[in-house]
Amino acid sequence: MIRRVAVIGRTRLAVECLEVLLHSGDEVVAVIADPDDSGIDGWQPSLSHAASVRGLRVVQPANVNEPAVVAELAAMRPDFLFSFQASSILRGPLIGVASVAALNLHFGRLPRYRGVAPIAWALINGESESAVTLHHIERGVDSGPIVAARIVPINAEQTGRALYDACVDAGIGLFAEVWPTIRLLDEVPGTPQDESESLYYNRHALDFRARRVPWNLDCEAIANRMRAFIFPPFQHPELFASGQCYEVRAFTWDRQPHAGRPGEILEATEDAVVVAAPGGRILLHELQSGDRRLVGIALSAHFAPGSVFDSPD
């Protein structure tokens, strides 16, 4: 049996899941690339480039839900429609073009982490694990029945970028595991989500431009927010002192008592600048200021004990 499949998405997740589909011998009738996909590999491989070099039909509309796009895709009669980190919410008419199932691979535990930035929110909330979840696409956001999931452990030092990479690996592994089974089905079973446990984070819930470290929070909450914002090549948490901005590249934290004010530098050791926070300390191990990397002796010599990092307004 050969299945007809349409793929919508971007990034390494979409590229490698596309490889899973092609390896199975199924027919990929169309690849719908993100509007921002330049066709050039960068920090992530380009889905449009990967599909083009394999001779697949690539569609790159400004709006994937436009009636003309939906009609074009429906004419291809896909059995399955897959969303792999697609940047747009898929609407009802588009979902309906798949005769068997429209499925999304989500980087979070459902129903607790529906919506935008589930990786960052899992870190900010201090979770010990996240998940990747394959689920049916419905009119709601990330609300459809769950087909399969894989737990992704979170360790205490994991950053946003590190957890993202772990979720990509887990998502590819999950899809490679389940596709050989579900491709044979004419109806894909799923477990309904428990609405009483659902949380939804919209795109306004977290502003990744607000990167300044909030020294008024508990030290664990500060640390969780800082590591969620470490996501090269896009962003790092920021510190300000004497009008100078410093990006945090590496840090640890502890619950050691102190008498300092929030944001006050307690001491500068050979490998860390130790900063006071409510309930503990933040130990800064590597900062970046412009083109200058501050680590080790260069870092400790740069800051004087007793000075205070600025807090957000």
C-alpha cells in the first residue's frame, strides 16, 4: 500500500520526518514550505531546499489557509496531512483535505502545554520533563486526540536551545516509530485530551524581547527564566550595569544564604561572578558584551563586589 501524503512545516524536524515518509515508499504529493523559508540551509535545514533536491512539488503560499491553496491541495487527494512545526494554525477547510488524518507533532505535553513556546514555558515552570506529542488536528489549537507521545526528560542545567534539540530528536524518533503502523490504517485512533487539565499559551503570553534578568524573583524562578531564554543564535538573557549590556551564556545557581540585595555582586571568584537573589545566589560563568567574551579571570576582574545589576523597569 502506498499512501499519498502532504507535508507542511519547517526546520530539521520536517526535513527528517520527510525522509521517514520517503523511506517508507509513500508518495509525498506536496510540500508546503513556510513563507519565511529562504531555500537556504542556516541554523536549521531548509524544508523547501530538501524537498526540491528530491524532486518533490513545493508550494510556498503567503497564507496556507487561502481557498486557492486548499483547493490545490485537495485536488492532490492526500490520505494524510502532516504539520511539522508549521508556523500557521491550520483551519478547518485545510484540515479536511486529508481523507484519513491530519496530524501535528507538537513539542510539549498535552493538554497542559497547548499553544506557543511550550519548551520555554516548561523550563520557566520548572518542569522535570517535557514531551513530544503526535495528535489529530482539530479546529482548536493543539486540542485534538493524542495518537502517540514520547517523554523528554529535563535536567536542571538544560537551556531552551538544548531542550529544543532534545525535542527535535525525540520527535523524529517518535514519528519514525509510529508511521509504519499508522500508514496502514484507514482510521487513526486517538485518546481525547482531558479538558480539565488543559492550559493554553498564546503568542502574547511570553515576550522574548523582554530579556533583562528580573532580580526581584526567587532565585530558582530567575534561573528557570534565564535558561529558557538561552537559545542561540537568537537570544540570551541580558544583564545591565552602568549602561552596559551583557548577555548570559552560562550560569548556575544555589540556595546559599547571603545578606546582599537582589542583583548585588557578592564576590568575584576565578570562575564566577556571584550575584545575590531572593532565596539564593546566581553564579555567572560566562558573559558576552558585544564581541567580547568574559570568562574566568577576565570575567571576575570586570565586576566589583558591591555593585548592583539593574532591574527591569
